[in-house]
Amino acid sequence: MSEPLHARSALRLRLLLSALFVPLFLAGTVFFGVWAADTGAGDSPGRGTLVVIAVVCGALALLAAADLLVVIRRLRSGRGTGIR
């Protein structure tokens, strides 16, 4: 049996990436939302495309925030020290 009994995750790396991407995706959501609001008829890219991009950025921000909360909880409980 060559696999470890308990798998370990790189929690510190996940913490860093989540902390980096939450504000980045939030900024993208705001940017594309404002751009979509200022788009007129016949502009390229269209309002629908920009709204879709804003929604995707918002969903990714929520996903990154959820991962950030999970990682913080695991680090505080001591259930994973991560790979160093």
C-alpha cells in the first residue's frame, strides 16, 4: 500500500489563492456590471454578453469565498496543516 492513510491538502496555498481571487472576481463583477449598464443599443460587446460575464465573475467570487471560509475553518480546527 503506497498511498497515505490520510490525504493532505495544501491549505495555505488554497488560502492564498482564495484570498487573492475573491476581491479580483468581485472587482470583475462590478466592472462588467457597470459596463453592461452603460452599454447602448448596437454596442459591441452587447449588454447580454457583459451581464453573463458579470454573473460568472459573481459566481466565481462566491465559490472562492466559500473555499476561503472552509480553509480558514480547517486551519483553525487543526484538521490540516497543509503541505509545506
